[in-house]
Amino acid sequence: MLGTTAESPTLTPVRQATSTDSHTDLSTDSPSVSAVALKLPQIWRQDPFAWFAYAETNFNLHGITRSRTKYNHLVSALPYEVIAEVRDILCSTEVEDPYGLMKQAIIDRTAISERERFRQLLSREGLGDGKPSQLLRHMQSLLQHDSKNFDNRLLRELFTQKLPVAIQRVLATMPTSTALETLASVADRVMDVDENCINAVQTSSHSNPQILDLEKKVSDLSDQVSKLLAIVQKNEDRSCSPSRDRQRRVQHCSPQRQNNSTASGQQCYYHKSFGTAARKCVSPCNYKGKREPRVMTTTTARKRRVLRLPDRHTNLNFLIETGADVSILPASTTDRSKPPTSHLYSANGSSIPVFREKSLTLDFGLRRTFRWVVLIANVKQPILGADFLHHFNLLVDLKKRVLVDGTTNLKTTGDPELKRVSTVYNR
């Protein structure tokens, strides 16, 4: 009614937003603003510690402080392989600090273990294609948070042992109080002067008494095998009686016996019978068409089942070839412009040039990396052979399409293919 006095609602004046307020709003870590302002790269599985340092620096620059917002940015940067490792954390709800929990889980489950880091640090892997300063930084990254507690004298000794002998001689003249970074810088300059010191894989066998002892044992075994072959040959000569029928003699006598009965300068049994199609040769034989023995050969290409795996460091798809003795990478245009250092030979006589060796760091999602030296040759696709698989205790399961780490029992899935492959052998 008009005569009734109604209580008027209290009106709060609206304050107009100023430029200061606008700046304050933009500095908050609301999801809509942060999603536009910040996009993190995919997490670096080979060094998650460095990635989190990079990410948290960006969080500070963009004023992101809430744990849930950091968590959302972190999850958006995870590849499927990492998501599978932290699925239990991803599915959990109502966690007080989701970012801290996810960060610790990723480091614990995907980073290289402390035991593996120290194994790599103490291994005999050399300089490879990098510089001494790069090698030192890699060794320091393996120590991570333990670098302050690690004896610098021991780290210096481990570092210098991985360098070529020529560089070790130069560094030995420097005071023991010299900083490691200074030693690495001097080693870089020495390498720039003498390019022949680069390949640390080809170390001198004379500096290792164990290798000298092995060489002596191999030489002794070779002498014993030669003596045994001579005894076997002598017994075969006695057991092969002469016959009037030449054809019958060929059937009962061994090719070696028949070859010894030929006059000097004639052909052996295999080349005389099969000519260019012969796959064996018994000395002495002067067949002009035969090839000289080579260091490495390949069999005729044939279709066989192989496993293909992608490497996360090089982005190359490797054929995991258990029948190959050596591992190979395709040569680049620059490599092909240079003269080859050696050759591979296929069964049909075609030559495959080998240009150089290269040290690679490979990652197949097995929670550890693999450093290995491969041949750079004129092939079409990268191949990892039995040398690599045996050294790192890796097992190929074609039926389940997986590569199994025999040390940790971890598995990574590949793509099986029926490929025409020329298997490489190292004689």
C-alpha cells in the first residue's frame, strides 16, 4: 500500500576498474589466462630435472602460483609413455598438492636411477663425436644433486681417462688445483689444433695389458687350430685310397684331398666344378675370378620378420636385426662425397662403402639411454645388430612385438615388418 513504509535495500557503490586493477587481474593464475599466456614444451625424458627447472621459471614469469594450475600445465606437456607411468596419480582427486605429487612421481618413475647414473659415470664410454667440455657437462649432469658431495679429484680422473691419450698428456702437465671447466676448455683447444685426436673409440691396444694378453691367447689358439687342421688333413690323405675310376675318386675323396693332388697353379675342387658360382675355395687355388676375403660381408637380401623401433633422441626408426653382427646408419650426402674407409661386400659381389664411425645416445623408452658406436655406410635404413643387443642385454620378442630389457625386465612395443634385409656379418 502507498501508506506503508518499506525498508529500502542497501546499495553498494560500484568502483570503476583502474589500470592497476587490470594489471592485477592479468597476473592471477586463472586457467583461462594461463592457458593463453603459457604453453610448455613436451617433457624432456632424458633430463626431467632440467625440464622442471625450466617450467617453474615460466610459472614465476607468468605469476602462476596455484598448485592445481601448475598441475594442469604439467599434464598437458606429458607424452603418452609418461602418462602411462603416472596413471594412478592422474586419476586421483582431491589432492592437497597435485603438482608436487605429480612432479615427484615423474622423477621417481622416469628419471635414470642413481645406480644407472653412476654406472654410466664409471663406464669406459669415450669422447665419441663430442667435445671434452660437452663430455664434462654430461658427467656433471649424471651427478645432479650429488655434485657438491662428489670428490672433484675423482671426477677429474674419470674425465681425463675418457679423453684421447694425446689430450691426457697435455692435461697431465697442468696443476692439480686447476678447475675442471678450465681443463675442459684446454682440451677443446687441443682438439681444435689436432683433429686426429677426436675418435676416442679407437684407443691404442698397447696401453691396455688385458688386450695384449687377449691378443697373445688368440695367437696361440690360431697356432693350435693350424696344427689340428694339419693332423686332420693327414688322416684324410691316408683314408682316401686311390682308385682306377676318376669319377669314383671324386666321390670318395674330400675336396681338400683332390685339391692337394692337383699340380701347382691349378684350380681347387669348388672353382673347377662350379666356376663363378662357387661359394668356397680351398688353398692353393689360382682361379682368377675369385674375390679376396674381406673384413665384413653380407648375405643375399631375403624377406624376414624384423622389429622396427623409434628412437626419441635421433627421431630415427631402427630395424632391430638379430641376424646382423654390426649396427649401421645411412650415410649422408656429405659422407658420400668423401672416400670410404672400408667396405662391406654382399654375396653377389656388390660393394657397400663404409665412411666412418659415430657414437649415438639412443632412447627406446626403457628408462635408460644407450650409448653405442655404429658404422656410417651406404645403406637405406638404420639397423641395430646383435652387437648392440648383446652388449645391453636386450631381447627381441617378435610374437609379442616388444623389445625386452633383460636387466630391468621393462618392455617397449615396436612395429613388426616383413622386410627384405641384407644381414651384415663381421668375420
